[in-house]
Amino acid sequence: TITATDSSTPFGPASGSRSYTLVVEPRTLSVYPGFLPTATEGTPYSVQLEGFNGVAPYRFAITNGDLPPGLSLTADGRISGIPGRPQGAESLYYLFTLSIVDANGVSATFPYREIRLRRLPIEISPTTVPAGVAGGAYAQQFTAVNATAPYVFSWEVGTLPNGLQFDPATATLSGIPLETGQFPFQLRLTDAENRYTIRYYSLDIATPT
């Protein structure tokens, strides 16, 4: 209640009172970071969630949705693990609802938080091929990296020296080269999920010394 009194004369002072009710609303809990970093399959992932505008310690939980496979959330707010592989896509978004409760029991929920899980691209190894010598035996096998079996190697384009051939069944380049020079070619790798990659190579065949 607030009372005001003036200094009026000759009949004063005059006064008046009014009652008020002050309502103090609790501050809304918040969580940092607001956006979670992208996860990559097979790569260790760790993010610490922090609570604000409440009384520590905070407890965290997922009340709806899922984290990417291989990741988990601890009660103190750490999301960590080694992400698995998202099936059928280069990347997937995992949506979930996050809840937070402070030491006084004040709670809040944050729907539609998300973590993007990215696949590793398929590759052909090695990245380069060793040089050869005309008249000498040559063999180089290629391997698939991050591909889903069964996968297939195929000849894309290019020219090989006489005496060398590529066998897609074994992914091996072998034989005895009979020509010298530089021979560019490309190989293609296609996996069981129809993902593919093409790698360029340049094969140098030298004159024997």
C-alpha cells in the first residue's frame, strides 16, 4: 500500500492511499548452445549443455525423439559418443525434445532441437598410383573406403599401356607394360546404396635404365 500526503492549506494536508500487488515471475530457463554442431559417422562427438536463469545444478533429459545412433545424453548435460552410420542418405537430421530442471524444481522444455549426422563420403584408395617401368611387372590393387558392401569397381575412362589391364572383379591393375609415357584414367566405385565416386589417376611408365 502506498500513501501520498500533500501540503495544501488551509484545510489540508490531504492524503490518499492505494494498494498494489507485485507478482514476481520466475525467469525462464535457457540452454546453451542453442544450435548443436554436426556429427560425423565414426568421429568422436562431445558437447556440454549448460543451463541458465535458474539454480544449479541442472538436470537434462530427452523426453521425445532420438539422438543419432551411438550418441547419448547424461543427466548433467553432456551429449557424447561415436556416431553410427545413417542409412540411405548422405546426412540425416535427428529431432528431439530436451527438458531441463534446476535445483529448485523449475523446469522447461525445448522442442525440435536437432543434430545433423553426416556420412563419410565413399572413396577409392590409394589416391595416386606408383610409376612403372616398361618391361617390368606391375600390380596395384584398389580398395573401397566408407562404402557399403557389396560394391563394384568399374573402368570409367582412360587408356592403359599395352600389356596392362584392369580387372574389376579384383580391383587390380596388373601386367607387364610394353609402352612408356603418361597414361591418365578414371575408376568408378559404386556401393550397395548406389552411392558412387570417381577418382582420376595418372600412371607414368618409364624407360628401363
